[in-house]
Amino acid sequence: SKKKGLSFEEKRVRMMEIFFETKDVFQLKDIEKIAPKEKGITSMSVKEILQSLVDDGMVDTDRIGTSNYFWAFPSKALHARKRKLEELESQFTESSQKKEALQKSIEKAKIGREDTAERAALMEELAALRQKKERLKAEIDKYRECDPDVVEEMRQTNKVAKEAVNRWTDNIFSIKSWAKRKFGFEENRIDKSFGIPEDFDYVD
């Protein structure tokens, strides 16, 4: 009863049936003859399927002389399944314990956070206090210019700016004086040519 289009896993299952049903030891060439006839596994895929079973520890192999032999007994498979089951049960137990511990932590964290009228009132008060804090912060920022440190900083900045302005005023007066001596220009003509206002003077 050949069957076309077997999946990779189906081929693995059917090849294991060869070993379990015969309880015999085979060479690769033997399996390549049996598998197509009895299990519908193409001879070209036998080697790949067999190697995958060896890699997974489901089929044993050994080299005797120049030949490789393969075998797999039901008892070994039973022990392998039993070990796997024990491993899964251990993981399940560990996961259950972690889940229980987490659940206890959650319940513990909930203590004092129950949705009571008192908690709701406290949360409302907290929200109101936070809003008040923001308003006060905005108010402080608004009146920050009255801060003595800020005022002093502004005073120092103004002083530096005033000194710079008067320094440039000195320079302009010096240039005007030089132009009058050098070229005989009248002062109002110089002011008009360079856009210097009539009331141009030092900053007090």
C-alpha cells in the first residue's frame, strides 16, 4: 500500500515502524529496499530520514568492519518517551510554582490598593495636589524676574552692555573728530552722511 506525498514527519514515523515491527538490525541498503515496498518511502529519501532519526537519538548506529548498522528497539523508545514525559512534568511543576508565586505577589501588591471610597478620595486629593503644584510652579516662573539672583544677573548684563555702548560711542566721536580735522567736514554733514542722530551721546 504505497502512498504518495508523505510529509517528512510521516516518513519518520513509518521508518520507526520498520525497526519496531521487526526488532532487527539493518544496513542502509536493507532499509532502502524495505522502506519503499512496505512503507511507501521513496528510496532516495531513506538516507535523509534515517540520518534525522539518528541525530534525534531515536535510532542507534554503529560501524562494524566496513559497514554501518542501524537499529531501534521499542524498549529504548519507551524509556526515551518516559524521560521526556518526566522532563515535561518537571517543567510544568516549575511553571506552576512560578505562577503561584507570582499570583501571591500580585495579591500582596493589591493590599492597600482596594477600590474603596477612602482610596478614591485619596487619589482625587493626590491629583488635586499635583495640579496645584503645577500651578505654583508656573506662578514661580512668572515672578522669577523678581528673584534677587535674577535681578543681579540682569544688572550685571546691563552694566556690560552699557560699557560696550559707551565704548562704541567713544569710537564714533573719535572718527568724527578725525574726519573734521582731515577733510574739514562739518559735524552735521558727517552726522547726516552716516545716519548719526543729532542727540547721539553717551548712555548714562
